[in-house]
Amino acid sequence: MNTINVTMDRFQRQSDLIPAGRLSQVSATVIGVGAIGRQVALQLAAIGTPRIQLIDFDTVESTNITTQGYRCQDLGQSKVEATAQSIEELDESIQVTPITDRFRTSVPIGQAVFCCVDSISARAAIWRSSGKQSEFWTDGRMLGETIRILTATQHYGMKQYAETLFPQSQAQTGSCTSRSTIYAASIAAGLMAHQFARWLRDISIDFDMTLNLLAGETAVN
């Protein structure tokens, strides 16, 4: 029987892509732990983000197993507790703070914020209260197989991002959860994690990226 070498540094293959020293200083907040948010949280844990805050008021339903990557044993649990447990199983050294509630302005946020809520009005409220306090902000939007990732930092994109928060009445019909798949959510989360890695490396971020999987079209600004 082969023995796994547990002494091997699990981060060695990403060491040239994600600066460990910079990452060790960062606390990340994931607001909304649904389709995109759960995948974001797990990817942040996998790359070694040392402190992850999870905010969501919802509980796990059967459809969340198909579209959000939850497990059968998670049914009925709060999404933040179920995701916190998955993170602990991946790396018990990560400090996870689950908050089973809607986002509140009284809750302090980390330097990096991953906004994964499913309505424009919720995004706008979070942004007005806390967005500009973050050093890195990324917002994942998804409907069916169309993904849009918006990213801003203290030095770039803050004003432009605010202009994307149009009234809810002008939003595309349906929420992010009305039509979704686990593969689209995973791709969206990966793109958000990629922008995070760029920021950690002091590489310029892509402010606005849209990917239409069905049409095979990508637009980047």
C-alpha cells in the first residue's frame, strides 16, 4: 500500500503564482454562499487563504446539491456552517467565521471581499455600506451559462463599479439562482479567484469580464 507524503508542502505547485507572504496577511469575506459563493470559499481555502468569513442566511436544499456543490449530509444545515465544515476538512488550520445572517453594516469585513449575492439591490446595499472599505472587491454574476465578473481595488475601478449597480427593475429577468449549473458556478468562482491572485501579485486586474459559455464569447475590459 502506498503511503502519501504528508510532509510535502501542499502549496509548492502554486508558489510561483500566488505569493504566500502576501496571502498570509489577508482576510477574505464571502458574502452569499450559494452557487458561486460556495465555490469561491472552497477555492480560497484550497489556495491557503488563512482567514475566511462566510455570510449567508440560507439553508441547504436538495437543488443545492446539483447546482451549488453541497452534499447530501448538508441538507437542512445553514450554508455557512456546511461550507465551514468542508473548509475544515480541507485544511483545519484555516480560521473560518460563519455568520448565519444577512449582511449587516455592523459586521467588519476583510481586506478582500467576494460579493456573491443574487440581486442588484443587495449588491448595491452592500457596496454602499462597505464596498469602499475593502482593498479588493469582486462581484460574480451568473444567469444560465452567461457569467460576468466585476473587480475593483482601492486604486482602480471603484467609480466604474458603482455605475454597474443599476436599479433592480432594469436587471435581466431572473436571479442568479433561477438558472444555474455547478460548472458555470465553478468557472465564475475560478475567474474571481484569478483576479484575487492578480491583485496579490500586484498585476493589474480586469475590471469587467463577461463569458458566454454557450456562444463561446468572451469580453474583457
